[in-house]
Amino acid sequence: QEDRFRRYFLPAAILFTTATTLPPCVILLHRDQLNPTPFYPYCSLGTYPFGCDKSVEDSSEDACIRGSMSLEDIIPMNRFMSIALGSMFFILIISMILVVSTVFRTERQAMLFRREVENYVDAQFDEQENTRMYYTITRAVML
């Protein structure tokens, strides 16, 4: 079962996450929409300089240098990224559950194997004790 998981599910999950996250980022980067904003320590969707007015002429100080995406363009992109992140989080949770269940199953099998070995060793020890006692009794009777 785990071999099938590694062979089929993991490559599909990696391809899915790459296919859902890489194209939107490349598209936004190509459209000059990823810019530094004061809210995040990394570049995100916004205008540069932050808070500029995209309707102002290019010669004005308030004009945008980069990032003039309209609100109608931002909302579908945010929905798509939210769905992609949610599905990746779901895949992560399922993977962690499978890892934990595999560890518990392996530990349980190891514990059962240890019990079998202990029972076998105890049985061998009891058999040796019985043989020693029988030998002692036989020797005592013979003397």
C-alpha cells in the first residue's frame, strides 16, 4: 500500500502543487504585479510605489511605476490562490496522517514480534529448567 502511495500519489501531488502555484506567480511577475508592499517582508500583489494612483498621468509623482492591476483582476486571482493553498494544505494533512498511521502500524508489528520472541525464549528457558529438574531427579533416584 505504501509502495502504491509513493509511486502514484506523491508524484501526482507534487505535479498538482507545482501546476497550481507556479503559473500564477509567473503570470503576475510577467505583468509587473509583484511589488514590495509595507505589509509583507516579501513582494506581493500591489502597486509600486505603494498607494499610487493608476489613473494619474505618467509624469506626475502619484503615478504608478509598476502594478496597475484592477480589483476585478485581483479577486479571481485571490480565489484561485486560496483554493490552491487549501488543496495543498489538505494534501499535507493527508500525508501527515498517513505517515503517523504507518509509524503506529510498524511499531505495533514490532511490539507483537518482540512478544513472540519473548514467549519463545521463555518457553525455551522453561523447557531447559524442566530438563534440568528431570535430570536432577533421575540422578537422585539412581544414587
